[in-house]
Amino acid sequence: MKKYKKMSIMNVPVDEAQLISLLLKLMNAENTLEVGVFTGYSLLATALALPPEGKVIAIDVDKEAYHTGLPFIQKAGVENKIKFIQSDATSALDNLINDNKEGSFDFAFVDADKGKYIKYHEQLLKLVKVGGIIGYDNTLWFGTVAMSEEELTEKEEYVKEGRKPLLELNSFLANDPRIESIIVSIGDGLTLCRRL
Ligand SMILES: C[S@@+](CC[C@H](N)C(=O)[O-])C[C@H]1O[C@@H](n2cnc3c(N)ncnc32)[C@H](O)[C@@H]1O
């Protein structure tokens, strides 16, 4: 537990979890995907929002982090709605595509390797049904995606480097005719894409 305690910044903030929860209920979502679980806070919010027969497939390379948060998921009585897959997300998503799961999911939430978001997007467009939603976390990247190079000079190196894939993603999504999208200014930025 201690190992992950100082990393709680990795979890989405409470208001973002509540927004995701409300969205899932509004959509009557039953089958969802989560890419990037960590200790399972957004996963818990998702599992709680799904109906009793709902299922979320949760993918992360780090099983230990998932097991750290698992007692809370069990206490909430929603472990039965979760299928955890310990894997690199790209191969887990490919496996789902190869298992004929195309068009099976109402919703996907992506909060893992930012450099792979565009790759995940191509896979998720296959897996999420028409009218379904794909959410990408951290798309404002500490607000830096809207900053000039001059404003960035004061920022730490990981912030400067980390914004590059998000700038690329934001521009890619804004020009993708297969989706309708919006960046919601909540947490570190949440882009919601509706598959057309
Ligand atoms: C920001 S945390 C997820 C936080 C979680 N969504 C929440 O709000 O509670 C990112 C997670 O992505 C996982 N991750 C990073 N790269 C990955 C990859 N290529 N495949 C699968 N998981 C990955 C990390 O192990 C980490 O647990």
C-alpha cells in the first residue's frame, strides 16, 4: 500500500470520477473498457455505475497496483463486474479485436501510456460501438497544451516532453471525421469522443 500512496496523483480527481459515473448511467452503459487501472479508483467508480449485469474489462501492466486497491473494490461489492487483464494495452486490445469483440463496448476510458493514445484510438474505434464513447485522460497536460514555447520555459522537463504526444493527439482527434469530440476542462483534461 505504502509504495503507491505517494502516487495518488495518478488517480483521476473525484469530480472526474463522478462525471464518468454520471455519463455511464446516462448512456445505460453495460460493457466498458478501462486502459490504465493503477490502484483502481476510476475502475471502482465505473464498476459502481454499471448495472448488476454490467462488465468492465480493465487492462494494466501492473497487477500489484490493482491488488493494492482491490480490497476497496471488494468492500464495495463490485469485483464480480470486473475482468482484470495484466498486459500491455496494445496487445490486450488486439486480442479483444481478434476475439471478435468489435463493436461490443459502450464506453472506454483511457489513462495509460500517453504516447500510444493514437494507436489505442484506432483499436478502440473497432471495439466501441457506433454511438459509444471513448474518453482520454490528461489531454490538457497541466494546461500546457495551450501554452506558448515562451510560457513553457519555466516548466519541468517531463511536463515539456509529456505534452508533445498530447498536442499530437488533440490535433488528430480534432480532425478525425469518425468521431465527434470535446475536451472537458476537468481534472487534467478529459476528451470525450462519440463514435459516429
Ligand atoms: C494514471 S494511471 C491510471 C489511473 C486510473 N485510471 C485512475 O484514475 O484511478 C496509469 C496506469 O497505466 C498503466 N500503464 C502504463 N503504460 C501501460 C501500457 N502500455 N499498457 C497497460 N498499462 C499501462 C500504469 O501501470 C498505470 O497503472
